[in-house]
Amino acid sequence: MSYLSLTWRRDPRLIAPLAAALALLVGACSEAPTAPHAAPPTPDREISSGAVGVSPRQLFFLLRDLQPKAFQGSFDIEVEGVSLPLRQVQTSARVAGQIIMKSAQCRGGHYVEAGERLITIDPTDYALEVERLQVQLEQAEENLAATAIDIGNTQELIKLATEEVTLQQRNLNRVESLDRRGASTDAALDEARRLELTSRNALQTLQNQLKSQQQQKKTLTTARSLAATQLKRARTDLERTGVSAPVAGTIVTTDVEEGDYVKVGDPLFRINDTDDMEISCQLRVEELYWIWMQAGSFSGDAPGTDEVIFEIPRTPVEVAFEFKGVEYLWAGELSRYDGTGLDPATRTIPCRVLVENPTEVRIGGDGRRGPVAPPTLFSGMYVKVRIPVDPPIPLVKVPTTAVQPGGEVWLAREGALDIQKVTLARLNGTGALLIPSTAGPQPGDAVIVSPLAGPMQGMPVQPVGLDTVPEQVAVGQSPALTDQIEREAAR
């Protein structure tokens, strides 16, 4: 440690006017005139930060032996969050009826497996409907089979009728031939024509009957399909009388009890999916800046795609929960924005962290395991989210106390105070990270971390060791500084 000596002295040209004024004041206040005499010289006064001294002694300000360093490595962005289930499923009644069974596991807080039967609705009416439709479907199939037989019979009759038409046409041709030779009567010709017409009429009747039967077959086929569909629906409704857990998870609330009558759409229970968890957290824009920069988003080299613009860069994170002095950790991933913009109340951007394996917990810190550990990441836990950032630009690290109000850093350069405006990149418990500039802090500079009131650019500074501290400081001219010196000397 060393100390900074800073001495401001009064301008000597002010001594003569003050001496004259003092001489006039003394002459006016005396009882008898006395010979004028010169005023004693005014001692130099210290102008210190916070008080004006009465002796020409130096003031000392603590100058720590700290230097800016080029930052290498990564830093963590740490925010607080709360764990939530990735999804919460509300299960409702899909059929109406009275609840005749409710499982003991169907209570808030119980864990259930996917597919586990939790509630049964009275299935009597639905079972009867299934039986009725089964009979109806069998009847439709029998009617369809009968129609198929009728179609086959009609087709055989059409064959016979076609042969009859052929025979009658031949007979008519013979009669007409005889009539042209005068060997037949007109009555015989008319009879032949009548028989031919009758045979053709019978054939047409059978053909029309076949068309009707074929159409009836289509109708019966549709009826059978409708009966089959209704039977499928009835069987589905019968299955829906048994309500099972849609996912593996924890029951949150139940809305019905055994004996209640429910309608279609009435809520039954709500369940949390415990296979995956999410952390709801909020990031400031300057924190997202580092995530975007690390991922190479919005670099300006190329226009961003819709996914780059509207999706947060997927970044691995660490989720921490402290329990009984032990820190438990889960692996997660910054997965999405929780909304589309800034929260108007907090001016932060809500985000979600996905934890795909909430039961895989490890010990953080020194690895010391407590007597009891949380078996999984429970919903509602208040946790810390640590986002590692590997900055793609060079940074300079200085002590946290080196950054003064107004974003300034005080440096000791060539025996004078140099006040520099800096751009703060990140502030954490280990120091302040600055974006470097040409005139800003550089490795090798001496950084002043002592509080100085009224610092001025170019103030002369001179470091001295503890063993050369002037006596006036040690004897209490500045009690606060004396205490500070004693604390530093005792280290």
C-alpha cells in the first residue's frame, strides 16, 4: 500500500492586501493610537476534499497498488427465476354420466404415471349402445348378403330371358318369310310379333330389376358403413368412461368427487408434466446484448432470418438452488422469449430456460453433499440462472471500487490525476469489465480507488509508503484518514 500526497497552496499575491486590512482593524480597536506595524504572514492553508485545514500540512489520500488487467476467459450473467412445469394439462369429461370410481391417487400432490386409470364414469348406457349398434351392423350385413343373392338370381333370369328373345326373333323372321311367299296368314304373323315383343319386355323388366338391386346394394353398403361408424363411436364413448392420466406428472387440483354427475367438457383434474421443467426469468437488454454478441446475431454482416430475429439464441445455462447451505445444480438451455417484447412494468425481457432432465441434479461449490437433497426440480422453486458468456471482444478488468459515479476511473499518470470516462461492459463481484479505449485504463496504470471529493483533472499526486507517512496525519489532523491508515497498516 502507498499514500497519495496532494498540496494546494494559496497564491502569495494575496498576502499583502490581507496584511493591510489586518493593520487597519487593529488600529481601530485599540484605546490609544499606536504605531502601525506589519501583519504577520498568513500561513499557507490546505484545501482538502471535505474540509479546509489551518496549517500548511499535506493531505494524504489512499492510493491502492492496483492495475488494470486484460480480461481473459468468460463471465456469468446471473439472474433470478422461478421453476415452472413445461406444460400443465387440464383433463375434462368427454362423455356425460355419474362418476362411480375415483382413484386414491387422484388427489392434489400425488404422482401418477401416464395411462394410469384415475376416474370411471358409469358405462352402462354406453355398453348398451354398443350392443344395439352391433346388432344393427349385423342386420345391415344380412340385408346386404340377401341383396347380393337377389342380384345373382336376377342375372341368371336375364340370361334365360335373352335366349327367349333370340328364339322369338327367329320365329318372327320365319313367319315373315312365309308371309312374303303367301304361305302364312296375317294372324300367324301378328302372333309371332306379339311373342317377340313379350320376350323383349320380360328381358327389359329383369334388367331394370337388376339395376334396382345393384342400387339397393349400394344403399345397404352405406348403411353398413354408417352402422360400423356408429359402433366405433359408441365403443370410443365406452372407452372414454375410463379417464386416465394423459402424461406422467403430479396432480395439481381435482374438481369432482365420486358420485358427482358430469357433462361433456366439465373439468375433472389438472396435472403437471414433470418430464421437463422451465425456468421463468427476466433479462435486461444489456444482458441480452452479450448473448446476441456471443451467438453472432445482428452483426450486420448479413440480413438476419426470421428465426434469428424472433428467436433467442439457444444458450446452455446452469440452474442453481441453495438448500441448507449446499448448492444444487441442473443443466438447462435458454430456449425462448416468454412473449414478444419488453415487460412495460420492469422494462426487462421475459425469457424461458428449458430443463430437460429435472431429476438429474448435481452438487455445486466444493462438492459437499448435504444430509438431504432435493430429488428433482420442483415447480415453484426460486432459483438462480447462470448464463456463461465468452466475450468475443477484448475487455479490461479493474476493481469494482475503481469505477466512480458518472462512469469515471481515476488514474495516477506521471504524477498527476487523470480522470477518464469509461464504458462499463459488466459489473460483478470480482471486478468491473470495461470496453477498452485509447485513453482509458491500460495494463500498468495505477488506479485510485479512494473516495476523493472534488477531484480535478491534472491534480498532482505523489505516492509515499506507510513508513513515511507525515506525523500530522498520524496525530489526528484527519481522523477518518488516520483510521484508514491504521486499518491498511494492520493488514
